[in-house]
Amino acid sequence: IFPGPGGHGLRFDASFQGGNLRRVRLESDGVVEVLLCGDTKRSYHCQSFCFDAIVDVPLRLRFRIVSFSKPGSTFTDGQRIVTRPEGMAAWRRDGHDYAYVPNRYTIGQRRRHYTLA
């Protein structure tokens, strides 16, 4: 559903500074699989992500970001994403049941990647 116009009442945008969304796929069980653009002009991997998810009506989604390269993540120590619902002025910590696990993907020459779910 990204790149493209979206679908199923869900659209994504990363056309702003810091936006690093490469591809999004909606699976049949309501899971959204996300592939990020790689870090550029850096000698290290910062593992950040920034994109807008726009929904027509409130719905519960499970995101899987599949392109991380570090074997550890601060999400396993309690870090949470921040969201800003439309019409709200303040950001808030959000999400629950985080998992950070190895996956089967090969991206470029890298064979070992991890998924944040």
C-alpha cells in the first residue's frame, strides 16, 4: 500500500525531512509490514523511523518493521513509539507488547536483520 495511494482506509506518507519509509504491505491478518530506507551518509546505523500513518476510521493495527540491523533494541528495555492523533496538540507514548526478533530477510548484502513488532 506504499508507495501508492493506500488502501483499506489506510495511507502512509514519508515525503518530509527525516521520513524513511520504503515500502508498506498490509497482510490479511491486519498486520502492517514496513520496510525502511537505509541510513545514508552515516558510518553507523541509527535505527530510527519516521512516517505518517493516516487512517479513515480508528482501527487497531500490528506493525512489523523488518529492516533493523542491530541485534539489540531499546524497545526490549521498555522504549515505546510516540504518536500524535489527528487533532491533538501533544505527542504521547503508545503501543504495547513489543517484540524484537531475528527474521529471514536479506536486504542488499546484509543477511541478518531483525523485526520490531
